[in-house]
Amino acid sequence: MKVFNTYSRQVEDFQPIEAGQVRMYTCGPTVYNYAHIGNFRAYMFEDILRRQLRAEGYAVKQVMNLTDVDDKTIRGSRAAGVSLQAFTARFKQAFFEDLKRLNIEPAELYPAATDHIPEMIVLIEKLLAAGHAYRSEDGSIYYRVKTFEGYGRLAHLDMGGLKAEARVSQDEYDKENVGDFALWKAWDDADGEVVWDSPWGRGRPGWHIECSAMSIKHLGESFDIHTGGIDNIFPHHENEIAQSEGATGCHPFVRYWMHCGYLVVDGSKMSKSLGNFHTLRDLFERGYTGRDVRYVLLSAHYRQALNFTFAALDGARSALARVDEFRGRLAETAGAAPVTGAGAAPAWVRAPLAAFRAAMNEDLNTPEALAALFALVADGNRALSQGGVSAGEAAAALQALRDMDRVLGVLEAPEPVPDAEALRLLDARTQARAARNWAEADRIRNALAASGWDVRDGPEGAKLKPRRA
Ligand SMILES: [Zn+2]
């Protein structure tokens, strides 16, 4: 498998540190609002990456952090008049619901920043001891960027200016150098109740240090892959390298840095003022499914800018309908035929499957992989129309679709997940039955049926199953 490494700006052969095992860290969401489709582009790219690694036989340990303390979460919780924890809990839950609807495989771990303050303090102490950090007058701790030899290498920056002691502007008088960044921020009024004790006084961690602390804790001082959006390269990932290698002395902190490109909407940068800012929830309200959105997000190569349009969503829907129809035809022909070895598959199945795998192993080339999928659909439809497809061959083609979908995750329609209203109704029905109010229980059952849910009563209580059309 080959991947593009941002650090070297080259496509490289992927070789994990430990044979057969991939350790991968992903910068996760800041849980202060509903994530938008630009955010989900990055989580989708990471999902495709882990699925392809798994399809190639690697065991994957992916860690995705949840940023639940920073300026935005603190501001949001104060504006809402609730605790930081209560404020972020709501958006954490929404985030996991959205991931599920996009059929994104869960990471192995989702550490939260607020659960790792002691680890961050230990890391900052090491940086202070090594001379990489200093305490400013107000009790904040800054990283002294000029002490880290490789600073700027990931982003390919010319750091000459910084090394020559750039003048510090008036409003940042407590830093020695403009490029220095906060590891620990001393408490001030804006932080309200959000505060932790540290050896340097009360305060809270900087954003960058959380990813160094959590990745080292859960993946070790040196691991295989670190991902994010290209907007994370500088300063966030550059700072992570300086912090992690500065504290541990272990180089490299990360073997392969992988970043996905921007997402624009109708050719423009997404912004609330342009009215083209879409959360995933907005798209569901317009009647699109997670499957439609997922298809659009994987239709462009992850390193290219992706132009998101409603026309593309409609196109996704019809492309998926073509696959569904093809699968239906295959299923009819296959009947109960067992899948035999891959060698028994006809050339019109083998060739696109091989092309698919080659495309995905070439730095996750999803546009080419989708082209291979549609070559299978076109050639298979032609063969079916000519009546020359045996039951075994149709079964082999169905298996090829399943193999492709292990990576794409978009061909099989995922089971719908009941929404909050359906769950509330189910609960009300359970209560009506407990009160022996059979008429009310029946009325609720009918209301659920009208919104697409069947109620199944079982030994573990009542459950909702999607109604089949
Ligand atoms: Zn991060």
C-alpha cells in the first residue's frame, strides 16, 4: 500500500513499525456545535483509510480525541449558562450519532481532553526541564519554538525569520517570540469555573498539548499514522511534533502524516453569511441520507479540494440506485448458489475487482476505485442481458460488491437508526402497556408504523425495527 506523506511530500510505501499492526491518531472534533460537512470530509477520509488498511490485513488501533475544553467550548457553555461538561456532552452525543449515519467505523478510543489534564502537565514539566518551554509573568507556559531544531519541517516553512528573534508585538508582550505558543494558559475571567491546578498556578491547557499527551499515552512515543485536514498542518501538527519530540527525545513522533483537502460548497468557502454552511443534520432535513452524503464525500480523491453541491448529492443517489438495481439482478440470477473460489469468477468480475484494489492501494484513489465499481456494473449488466451469466458467476459478482463495500461502506444501505421522537414514542407505549392502557398502546404503535417503525416485543423489552417497503 502506498500513501502520500505530508512530511516528505512524497508517495511512500506504507510500512508499519510493528508488522501487521497500525497505530493511528486522528484529530477529532471540538465539541461546541454540530459538526459541518467539511469536518465530516476529514472523518470520512480517515474511515476509508482504516477500512483499506483492514482490507489489506492490518489490525488498526485508531485514537480520535474529543476537544472538550478550549476558548470555543468555554464561551459556548458560559453563553448557554451550563457547565462545560453538560454543554459538551450534548455535542459529543450528536457527533457519534452523525458518525453512525455516515456509516463511519468507530475508532478504538475516543479520549477526551478533560480526562487527560495530568498527562498534559507531565509533558509540560518535561518541556520546561529540557529548556523548550518557559513561564511568563502571568503564569502561562509557552513553547520556545527556536529551541526545536526541526520546527517548520512538516509545513515546509522557512523559519529564518523566527529564529532571528522576530520582534514581539505589543499585545503579546508576555511571549519571548511571536512564534511561541501556549502550552498552559493562566486563568482569567473569561475562563469562569473552568480551571485546573498545576505546578505553575491555576489555569487550563493549550489546545496543541492535548493531542501530544493523548497520542503518546494511547499509542506510544512513536507511532505510524497521524491524520487531519490540511488546515491542521500549521500550526497544530507542527506544534505537536515540537512538543512530543521535545519532551520524549523520540524521533520520529509520527512516521506518516496524512491530510485531506478542503471542502467548498458550490465553489465557495463554506460560511454562515453565504448561506452555504451545512451541518449533516441540515442535509438529512432536506431528505438526503447518510449514504448519499457518504458517496459524495468519497467521490473526490482525499487530497483534492472537494466541491460539494446538491447536484452531486442527487447524482450520488442515482449512482447508488444503479448499483442497487444491479445487485437485485445478480441476486435473482444467483438464487441460492454458493460463492466458490475467486478463480471461478468470470473476467468481468475479476478485472474490476483487481483494478479497485490497485486504485485503493495507490494512496486511496477513490475516484478510480469507483470507476472500477461502475465497470463491474456496466459489464455485468451487459452479460446479464445477454443471458450468459451462471448462478455461480452471479454469486461471485455479489461477493465482489461485498468486498468493495468493506472499504467503501456505501453500497449496502445501512439499517436506519430510530430518532429521538421514535424512541420517546416507544417509551410512551411501554408505559401505556404497563398501565394496561391497551388502546393508548395500540394508538402509539400505529403512530410509529406511520413514521416507518415496527415494534417488536421480546424478552429484553420492546425494540424498533425499520418497516420494509
Ligand atoms: Zn490534534
